[in-house]
Amino acid sequence: MASSLEKDLTCSICYDLFKDPVVLSCSHSFCKVCLEKWWKDKPIKTCPFCKRRSKRSSSEKFPPLNLVLKNLVQTFAEQRDQAAAEPLCSLHSEKLRLYCLDHQQPVCVVCRDSRTHKDHGFSPIEEVTSDLREQLQTSIKPLQYKLKVLTERKELFKDSAAHITAQTQQTEKQIRDQFEKLHQFLLEEEQSRMKALREEEQQKTQNMKDKIVAVSREIETVSKTIAEAEEQLRASDSSFLLQYKTIVERVQRCLWWRD
């Protein structure tokens, strides 16, 4: 059920808490947006609640903002939200105002007088909360230190990972450079050896050509000597005897091998 204060802070048009409330000359207030919608297409601007005609000065385009009411609504809404956020006793739906020292749990005033908490010790929940907050604050300090150490360790690992990556990239570049130089060396070595091979081929080929020319000449000489000798074999006796010594010398000269 809405409280009397909440009713006073509620717009009579939208039935919700005021939003940017404006005040009319009759002292009634409404949400600015609600009043704009109410007055839309109405030639005479009257109060939605008392029906009195709104009186405004010539310089005013719209009723002024009710700042006092706006601040009250804001304060009330914050307090209501805070109260709604507080847990209630699960047995009696009352606010938890006390702390049972025996059961170590928050209780309401009805719980204090119940059998369950008979002869138990109680303290105001605010006092116990203050002490327990200090204890918790003390207990989490080692955890906060651990978090700091872990964070620093993480940063160290990240730096190490970055160093490893940079080192790998540098080594990769060195390997590429070395293999590029090796490839260049092998290419130059290949070209040099191929050139030497071609020169050797040309030299040996020329040598063989020279030998072929020499052998050809030798063949020609031998063939000519054989032909002359055979011709003398068919000659008459006197001619054969006259040329015999000469032809024998030629045959002997041809028999000498020349490399």
C-alpha cells in the first residue's frame, strides 16, 4: 500500500512518481510530459485536477519547473529503492535489525522473542556488521597481495612471450638472410662451374677436331701411298724396279705412327 508521502509525490495523470514536475498557478503539480499531452490540441489550458485556467506571464511558454518537488521525489525514490533492497526475515517478513551471537545470523525482533533464540545473545546488526566488515577487510588483504603477485607474474609472462616472439622473428630473419646468401653463393658457384665445363668442352672438342683433321690427312696420305703402291704392282718389270725403292720408302714412312 502506498504511503501518504508517496501519494503526495505522485502525478495525478500518470499515477507514478513525478518526472520533471511543473507547478501551475493553482499550486497543483504534474509531470511536464503528462501536462503537455493533456494540453495537446486544447485551446484553453486548465488544471487537470481543479479545472482552473492556468495563468502564465507573457514571457513563459510553459509552467515553471518545481525544483523543490523534484528533489523530494529523487530523495524518496532513492530511499525506497534502498529499503526495497534490504532483505527481510524469511519467517516473519520483518526487517533484520539484530544479530544472534549464538546462531551467528541476522534476525528480526520477532525472532529474538521466539523459542528458537531463547536465552541467546544479540547485538545490533550495525555493530556486528562493522566488526565483520573489518574482519573481512583484514582477511582479504593476503588475497589482495596474492592478486598483486599474480598480476605481476602475468605481466612478466606477457613480457616473456613478447620477447620470445621478437627473438623468433629476429632468428627467422637471420635464417632467411643466411639462406639467401647461400642461394646466391650456390647460384654463382653453379654458373662458374657451368662456365668451366663449357670451356673444357670447347677445348676438348677443338682438340678432337684437330686430331680428326690430322687423322684425315694421315688417311689421305696412306690411301695415296697404297694407291701408288698398287699402281706400281700393276706396272711393268722395269718400271716397278725403277720405282721400287721410292715406293718402299713411302710405305715405310706411312707405317710410322704419329699421335
